Amino acid sequence: MAVCIAVIAKENYPLYIRSIPAEHELKFHYTVHTSLDVVDEKVSAMGKALVDQRELYLGLLYPTEDYKVYGYVTNSKVKFVMVVDSSNTALRDNEIRSMFRKLHNSYTDVMCNPFYNPGDRIHSRAFDNMVTSMMVQVC
Amino acid sequence: MQLASDISKTGVLWLKARVPLPLPGDSPASATERLFLCVETSSSLCVEGLCYRRRVSPSCLLYRLVWPSIEERAPILDSRKNGPCSQGAYCLLEGAQLYLPSPTNYLPKGGKKNKALEKEKHNQGKQISTLTVPENITELCGAKRVGYFGLTQFYVALKLIAAAQSGLPVRVESIKCELPLPRFMALKNDSEIRYSNPVEFHGMKCQIPYVTMEKNSFKRVDDGEKQDTMSPTMSPISSPPSSPSNYQRVPLTYGYGKLRSGMDQIHAAPYEARQLALQQEGPTSGSHGPKPTRRQTSLIRSLSVDREPQESNSNYPDDPWRITEEQREYYINQFKSLQPDLSSFISGSLAKNFFTKSKLTIPELSYIWELSDVDCDGALTLPEFCAAFHLIVARKNGYPLPESLPQTLQPDYLQSAFLKPKRDCALFDSYSESMSVNQQPRDLNRIEKTSIKEKVDLTAPAQDVNIDDKQALKISSVDEAMPKDVCVDTASPKDLNTLKARPRSRSYSNTSLEEAMKRVEEPPTPPPRPQKSHSRASSLDLNKVFQPNAPAAKPGLLPPPPALPPRPFVSQVLHHNTSNDSVSQPKPPGQLPSYGDFRLPEQTDQVSEIELHPQLTRTPSQTEESGSPVKKDLPPSKPIRRKLRPENQIMENQEHSSVSGPSTVPTVKPHAPVQKQSSKQKKAIQTAIRKNKEANAVLARLNSELQQQLKEVHQERIALENQLEQLRPVTVL
């Protein structure tokens, strides 16, 4: 299950971060922060190719004992980081991909809102609902 | 307590009072005095009903209260004719307090008014005795909560009775409709007169301002004198639904006092309501401080809501999410003001600016957008816009925003509701206009007439032909138009369209229209028209000129060279020696001072233009072919028009420099002498001189306009600072 979902801006500051359960929030924030290095590494590795050829889904960034961290980068260099509980082995790669796709769609909907200034924190209720469904459903 | 169970059913309640009650018209001899009483028991329940007083013993008075439900009104009435009925439970309530709707208790000393009210109440009490007030009415009018029928509750109750009798649902909102007088059994002419007299006496002949109870709050309440009585009931009406907890014991006097003091405001406010006046906010909010809803109403008014006659919403009185006809028309009008084409979109930025004026917070607006933009495309169609507007209105009225878009606000629902009545109306022409390119000139005319200052970015979809032109700046489109005699008519409108489509050229479109018309009028010129460059400069200057006028314009930012005005002007000037003044005048001068800088940016434009309009290439290569030495500032010319090319380039430079800033040094590019005749050069020089003068005038005008804007911004800033200071001490305290 997704225990933590974060949206990181291009400048590597968080636009949205949410985690379940709440007591490990600090730990997940730290995890997401450290995973950004891995994201950059992967992006630069692929970065030689044109952006079009670069795949958005980065895959497993790094695993730990308790959980796995997956990454996804949009074309505007906005990163989605998802921390998934390792105990849930039923999660397959394409499921993770679909979750990222949903995230991306919701994020673009948020961007479409003219009252949203890119770079602001995301307060959209629709986005929250989607993330909640993802965190609960995968649970 | 037993009373509770008794209240729930129709019945009779005996009350034992320790002291005789000062019933009006007290006649101890009458055994069955019918009076209208409210009883507040120790359990704070309020029971209203008829009271039959019966003296049981000298020390004890039993009052029998009868409160029938509506269905059982008949039997009670019948029984009343025969005397006190014996149905229901009997209960002795010790310590029950009886509150009488005595005018003397709750009205400020007002001499005549009191007497009249007293009399009226007495009469009404008698009348009401024949028609017991149902419990829901008493609850709605607030008497149940406060425990007595004060003046305000009395009026409200009467209104509700009238509503119930006329078949409307007994709700607070029904009061706002124009209702006939409630009919009572014993109603006679004299009683009617008595009823109306106090009304007139109070002089409450004002129209009731909006009561922001529901979505219809911003509708005008057209009412006659009958509704004057409801004006004093504003406080209880608005308070029960919105803030029942705030209602206090004293509010009757307070409300009445407010009524009397606020009568003037009430008088003023409704009359002002017809106008889009912000100052309503002052009196209305001032006079009804505890009524936040009214303030919201005035805020709604400040949103420039149309004051249309109230339409009966009896179809959907309960649904705040349903758009009524007047609202829909208003929304459509607002949509048209932003985007004349009703079938097109309103862009996100446009809608954002518009909705921001509603003074809602950004997160709320963001949420409203989320709800209303169902296809999440960043633009609002007409149904989406209406839904968003409706949500904003509801939010301003105090309604919490829904979790999801209500069904009545869904675009497909609104679409079907909209299009049916709208097909026949004159809006159709706006649809048809945007359809065909041929109608573009007309469309442009209308667009320009409707709102010069509005961005018409969204007209681009209807003018896809011009998208390419857009990329090459409007100059190219204009250039394209110029050389093609055949396409003059269509091209000019296309140019105008592109001009209009560009955000900053909206003001320019005026001039472009004139130029287009002149373009059409001009005799067909040979394809090469080098003088078109002049139009570019003029167009740019026009933009500069009109930009300060636009509310959203940023004086500091000058647009890149917009589309050229019709070149034929220049060509005419140069070749035909026609009335240059008339031709060149519409083009804003001001190109002269800044020729030098113009050249470089123009050249890039030229490159793109070349791609699109081979005849109008203004590439730097043209400079090689430049003919006459360029001394004056003329717009860049087409390559074919060699003699004018240098002049055109100079004009380009002038335009660019004018964009960057007023630089009065026309750097003339030295060109190799062309094979053109000197006479034409002289004419060109004269034209350039004239244009320089015009440019100077335009720049002077621009300066004055900018100064004006600066002053306005200063004033706004001062006002905001004042507001901030006013707020600051409040927060500090």
C-alpha cells in the first residue's frame, strides 16, 4: 500500500506530501528527500536522450527493508515519489504505473485551474481525494 | 414532561397560572375569552394556541390552550363555535409563564404607533382566534423560540398564514413573494382597513431589500405595501435560519428599533438596489450589523448583479443550486461581456480575473473552478461558466460549497436548459458570425463595439486561419492582405481577427478596423506594397496608445510589434498621393522617434513574414535593395517596393524603438541609392514628417494617459492603506 505520496517541484521542494500513518511522517519526509538524489541520478542517466524519449516512469528507486520507493518524472520535471509498503507484495509494477498515471492526470487537472499558480502547494480537493483513494485502496 | 407529549398532538392544554394574566381586553366576566397566547413552559417549549380562560377559582385561573394542527383546524373551529372542545389531554402546568403579545411590552414608546399597533393586534388577535396559527408557522416566525408573539413575529406569522392560504409552501422564503392578505374567518372590511392603516402609518412603504436566504437572494423583491410589514421582520427572518443562536430576548425592541432607525436605510437600499451601487454596502451593512447575510447581499450587489423583477421560484423553492431564468440571463450577459461568442470558451486567465473581482478567497475560487470545470481544460464553456458563477453567488450568500457539483449545475444539464430557449434569440447571430471567415469583419465590428478592451483570445478558434499569422505577428497577416487584391476583403478581416486575437491588440482593433475599411476602399494596388511597413509601426503605436486605457494593460510592457495596419495607407501615400493625412492619421504616429531599434526585431519578423508572404518579405536583405536614401521614417516595405524598402525599414526601426522607449533619434539606415525617383522620396519624406508629428502627439497622449493611470493607482494604494490602518487597530485590540 502506498504509505506516502509526494509531489516535488522542479526545484526540489515539495508541492504536496501526504503519508499514512501519521506518526512516521517525518521518516517518510526524509525518505522522499533522500530519494530525490536517486531520481536525479536516473534522470541524468536517461537525460542524454531527448525528453520525448525519456520515459516518465522511473521505476523502483531504491528498496529498504520496510518499504520501496518508486519515482516518476513529468515532462516539466515535476517528480512524483511514492513510498510503498514492502509487505504488500501483491503490488506489481504495472499497478504502480497506473497509480502514477492517475497522479499525473490529477496533477494536470490541478494545473488547469487558473487559480493555481505553478509552484504553490497543492490544495485541490479533487487531488486530495484521489490520493486518499490511492492510499486507502492499495492498503 | 407530559407537556411534550401533549404538544405533539393536537389537543388542549390547561395551564394554571398563579397570577391572573393581564390579558388585553380583560373582562373577568367572560368565561371563554379567546386570546392568542404563547406559552413558554419550564421545558422551554413554546406552545401557541388559543386560550380559553376559565376562572376556576378566585385564586387560580385555568387557561386552556388549544393548538390544532392544520388538518384538525376544522374540528377545532367547529368545536370553537360550540365552545371549548374537550379533546386532547389536559395538563396542569405549574409555574408556566404566559407571554402575551401585548404591544406595550415590546414596542418602544411611540405614542400613536403603539396605539395603532395595539389596536391592530387586538383586532388581529380576535381574528386569529378564529384561525389558530399552526405550529410550524409560529416556529418559522420565531415566536416559538422566543416564547411570545412580538410585533415582528406577528407580522411574519401573518405573512406565513397568507402564504399557506395562497397555496405556497409555508417557508420563510415564501414571505418574499407578493402575497395577498391573510384571510381570517371574521375578516371584514373594517378589519382590513385597520390592518392596512398601521402599515401606512408606519410608512413602511419601502421595498424589502434582498434577504439572502437562498440563491434567490439577489433577486429583486417586488412587493407592494403588504410586504412593508415584513421589513421589520428582517431580523427574525434572517436570524432563525442563519444564526438562531444569536436571537435574544430583547431583539424585538432591538429589531423594531432597528426597523425604525433602519427604515431610512431600508428605503434607500432597495431603491439603490436597482443600481449597481457599492454604497449600498454602507447603509445596508451599517443598519444591519448583526445580519451578515445582508452584507453578503450588498456584496452581491456590488458584483453588479442585474436587478431584474423577481420571478416566482415556487417551482424549486428549496434548491439553491438551481439556476433561475434571471440568473441564467445575467450569467449569459456576463459571459458575453467576456467572450462574445457564446459557443466558445472563456480562457482561464480571463475567468480568473473576472472571478477574482468577487472578492472570494483564492482557495475558494480554486475550489469553485475545480467543481465547475468538469472537463478540466482550463477554460469555461457557457454552462461551466454559469455553474461557476452560480457557485460564487451561492458562496457569497453564505452557502457552503458542495462536495461535488450538484446535478442541476452539471454542464450537460445546463446545456440542455440553455440552448433551448436561446436558440431563437438574437444570440444566434453571434453564433453564426463566428462560424465563417467571411463574417469576420462583421464579427470584428461587433466585437469591437462590445468591448474594445476585452481580450479576444478565444476568437482565435473561430479564426484558425489566422493562427499562422499570429505566429508571424500580425504584420505578416496584414502584409498578406495587402498585396492580394483578391483577398483584400477576407484578408483584412483576417488581419483584424489576428489583431483582435492578440491580447494586447484589443484596443488596436479599432484602428485596424478603420484601416481595414480603408484598405478595402482603396483602389487595388499592385501586389508589391512596400509601404506596409508603416502600418506595422502605426499598429504598434496604436497598441501603445490604447494600452493604458485597457484595465488590464500594463503600461510598462509594450507589446511586440503587432500586426500591421493596412499597408495600403502607406502605399497610397507614397504612390497615389492621395489624401495621406486621412490615411495616415488613423495610424498612430510616434514611430518616428524610435526608428533605430525597430530594425532588428523587425527583421526577425520579416523573416517569418517572408515565409508567409513572399511578397512582403522585409528581410534585411531588402536593405540591399533599398532604394532612396532613407531620411525619414517609413515602415518597412516589401521587397518589391524597392524604393520604399529603406523607408519601411526605417519605420520598422522606428516602431521597435518606440516599443523600447521613446527615443527621438531616428537612425536612418543608409541605403544605397535606389532607382526610385526623388519626387517619390520627397513625398515619402513629407509623409514621414507628418507621421513623426503624429507619433509625437500619440506619445504625448500616451504619457498623459500613463500619468492618469499612475494617479489612479496611487489613489487605490492610498485607499488600501487606509483600509489596512482601519483594520489594524481592530486586530490589535
